[in-house]
Amino acid sequence: MASNSETSTHWQGKIVVITGAASGIGQALATALIHKGATVWLADRNQGALNDLLGNLGPSAHSLCFNVSEFDAFEKAVQQVIRQHGRIDYLFNNAGIGFGCDASALTHEHYDRMIDVNIRGVSNGVSIAYPLMIKQGYGTIVNTASVGGLVPSAIMTPYAMTKYAVVGLSESLRLEAATKGVQIITLCPGAVNTPIFDATGPADLPRFKASNLREFTRESMMSCSPAQFAEWALRDIEKNKSLIIYPRIMRVAVWLYRHFPALYLKITQPNLSQELKKLNTEP
């Protein structure tokens, strides 16, 4: 028997914009949505990576190259989609960056860059698309936060700061938007196997020693692939679920922190302390 995700026609003909679509979760969402019949505009600042993807995704895939932290560029891109289709059904504010390191290695420029991409990149998308969707009378904005926006996340402290902000924005706006015919959904990926924390920081900022968070999460919790996360998330988005957390094991961590924060910290501290020790002692 075919699964609901295979038989659903929900996404057929939908006009979708996804930021941060050249890799990781954004790429997986774009690939899955095109397979389900949507027209997808893949937005990223990496034009070369977008071009490579378009060659594999077919005629339903289109590219938009811009920096989400730049409001004018973001607005121009959205207007391009509106001119061509007359509407946007879904905006995925998915672009993000992450620093996996000892926070003492970071400068104020690192924090500024994180805020620019992870917070301003989302607020720009919301401020542009939300009024358009109200005017349409429908639409959905999906903001990618993180389980790191729901529980304390050492070794990625500024990242967690920005994701807490995205959760607050999304959950609060959802209450208002529901009265205007617009849906706001928050994605909270947990241990998803993507390269977001692999780098040693932006090339134009001071370098730091990066934690191998992908190995750390694989060793300490159950991880999933971007494709798996995308399938699970899209199924829940169809149902207009407000806060989408995968892999499911991460829901246990969120529940534990909410109800027994001291116990959560006691359980997680040893592994985090060991990882920090590696960062500060290994070459």
C-alpha cells in the first residue's frame, strides 16, 4: 500500500521559495517538493551550486541568487516570483549558518554574522512575504529553527541564540497569522547529518577550531539524513503542525529539559565537557 506522503496531492502546483537551498536540509526539501509536483525556486548565495542542482531537478526548479541578510535583494527575488506566478504559496526561511566551537574563540564579528543570516535572514523573509500572503488570503511561512532553539546547546552557543529567536518569532507570529489566513510553522531539526557545523568560520573572519559535531551527534544520539528529515517535515507541514521536531528522539530531550531542566543538564554536561576538552587540547 502506498503511504500518505506518496498519495497526497497537496504539493502539486504549489509555488514554493526555499532559501539556503543549495545544500543540506534546503536541498532535500527542494528535491522532495519537486518530486511531489511543486514548482520550487531555490534561493542561495552560491550560484555555482544552484546551477549544478538545476541540472538534476528538471524544469520545475528555478534559481534565485542573493544574500538573505540583504533586504532589498530578498524583496527583489520575491517580486520576481510574484511577477512570474502571481503568488507564493510557501516560503521556507531555511538559510542559516552555524559555528561549532568553544565560544571563547569567537569575536563580535562572528556574532554579528550569525545574527545577520540566522535572524535577519528570517525576519526579512517574513516582513516581505507575510503582507503578500495576507493580501492573497492564504500562504504558509516555514521558518527553520533548531532543537538548539528549544534546549541549551553548548559548543554552538551563538547558533542557539539565533534559533531561540526564530522559535520566538515563529510561535508568536503564528497566533496573529491564524486570524489572517496565513500559516506559520517552525522546523526544529535535531541531529541531521549536514555540513553546517563543519567549517572553521566564514573566510573573511578570524578562524577557529571547529568541533566535529556530526561525529559527536552520531555518537551521542540518533541522527538522520536531510532527505529523511525533509520527508517527515513535509508530511507534518501538510497538517499545519506548529512545531516540527525530528528525529523523534529529540522530542525526548525537549520534554526532559522543559520538565526536569536540572536532570537534563546533568545528563548532557559530561559529553559536552569532554568535547570542549578535545577542542582545547587536541591539535
